[in-house]
Amino acid sequence: MVRIPLEPTFGLDALNPIDDLDGFRFSVDQITTNVDETADMFFVKLEKQVNEVEQFYHSIDVQANNSKEKGREKHLAGTKKQWQGASCSGAAAATATAKRNNQELMRQFKTILDQITQHEWSWPFMDPVDVEGLGLHDYYEVIEKPMDFSTIKSKMDAKDGSGYNNVREIYADVRLIFNNAMKYNDKKHNIHNMAKSLLEKFEEKWLDLWPKVDKEEKRQLAEEAHEQMKMKVAQEARYANMARNLSAALHEVDMHLESLKTLVIQKCRKLSNHERKMLGMHLTRLSPENLIKALQIVSQNNPTFQPNTLEVDLDIDVQSNYTLWRLNVFLKNALEAQGRAAEETVVNNDYDNEDNNNSKRRRIG
């Protein structure tokens, strides 16, 4: 048993050579290099998957915390874009149904629109206001968003995606036409009264269509929520499966490393009694920092060993062959480094002494 003080004396003696210590160290380095080269691509892929899983569960937390601040349409659009491949058949069917229903509502709304635009008082609202021709120099200061029926018709007929998405958008623009007219013209003006009368007629007709619009909007909301839930379930299932695969892969890596460790131990011959004795002697010559590292090597393979007192009793004979070889490699490297550091210190001290002597001679002269 070797008794090692945690404040050891320093010694720079060279470690006695062990026949195959360098060979062992070379073998370990070679195995490590081979493992690194073989595992590089695997670990890159593994790290990418781990990051993806972590980002997914982090995004779930962020969405949960910010759900009240985000608009429903923006959230659904982002989710659909990210998971457009999930549940394609169901989403396609829902989209087709929504499209048919919207087209039917558009057709019915166009009937209302035709009735309003064919009214004898609709002529002032058919085309954009001739601001310059009528000398309405303050029009754009009063009216933020001009609107007219010809503009509405153009948007309804648009095929490039710039048109209306649903009848509620058209309804809002029709109301805007009449509200603009009533806002710019005072109550005594004919245009104001014509706009007010047509708006009332339009609202009456809209009330007949409104139940169908409301029903379709609620149906679409429910359908979107259902599709969103399906995508979320598919998303969570995918990442849960990925997490399981990662766990299995990491376990496989651990097993592979254990097999390599076993292989190294099998390849190592047992240290002789003399070598064990020399190992214990040289442990006492380590610097405090290196001694702590050496004791950590022992504790890694011997969990019951706890160097937490002022003095440590290390029984070399009960340590595994693997631990003893690791200590040998570490001791050789550490003592060589300590020797080089000591030589540099001696050289620096010689230079300092020479400089001091020269300085004294200059002062004496």
C-alpha cells in the first residue's frame, strides 16, 4: 500500500522504463484515432438529430408561452408550411370542401352585389372618385382608403392570387364605399344620403346571407383546428421516435466504448511487482495538480475510492490492470512535463542571476 500525502514533495527523477509502456500508449492512441475516424460522420449525424429534437421541444415551450400573443391565422400558416407533408389527404379534402363552399357563398354574395349596383342611386359609387376633376383637394386627407365597385369587381375577377379570399373581405369593402361617401360629404349632401340608403339596403340583404357565412367560418375553424391537431400529433410522434432512436444509438456507442476498453485490458500484460512498486514511488513525485489528476484516474475505475482527506492510502495491488496501465501512461507524460518545466525554471534563474551580477558590476565601476 502506498501512502500519498496530498501535499507531496517534488522530485524530478525519470520514470523507470517499462518495456512495452510506449507500445501500450501507441496502441491506445491508434485505437482512439481509428474510433474517431470511424465515428466522425456518425456523431455529426447524431448531433444534428439531437439538436433537432431539442429545438422541437423548445419550440413547443415557446409556442405555449406565446400562444396568446400570436394570431391564429399566422400560427396556422406557419404550422402548415412546416408540416405541409403531414396528413396530406385530409388537408387536401378539407381545402377542396372549403373552396367549394366559398365559391357558393361568393356566388350568392354576387347576387346581392348586382342588386345594389343596379340601383338607380349606385352611379356615384361605381368608379373611383375623380378627385382632380371635381376639385376635391382635401379628399385624400379625409379618406385613408378609397374604394368603389369597379375596384371590387376587379379584385373578385383576379386570377393571380391578389383577389378576395372570402365574402367577408368583399363585405368590408362594400361598407367602405358607403362609409367613405358619408364621411366626406355632410348629412345635407345628396351623396351622403344616397350612400346611407344603399348601405341600409345592403346590410338587410347581408343579414340573410350572414348565417351561412358564419356557419362556414366556424366549420373552417374547426377543420383547421382538427388538421393542426393531427399535424401536431404526427410531429410529436416523429420526434418521440427520433428520441428513442437517439437513446438506442447512444447506448450502442457506450457499449462499443466498453468493448474497446475490454479489448485494451485484454491486450495489456500484468505489471510486475517491481513495476507496481516503482509506480507507487513515482506517484509521490507528482505535482499537486498532476496528483489530483492521477487520483481521478483511480476513482473513475474504482467508485469506492474517494481521495477526500489530507492523506490518501492507495493500495496498488487491488487496482485493476487497466487502471494501473492508465496511471503508468499518465505518470510518464506528467513527469516528463515536470522535468521540462524544471529545466526551464533553472535556465531562467541562471539568466536572472547573470543579469543581477552584471548590474552590480556596473554600479561598482
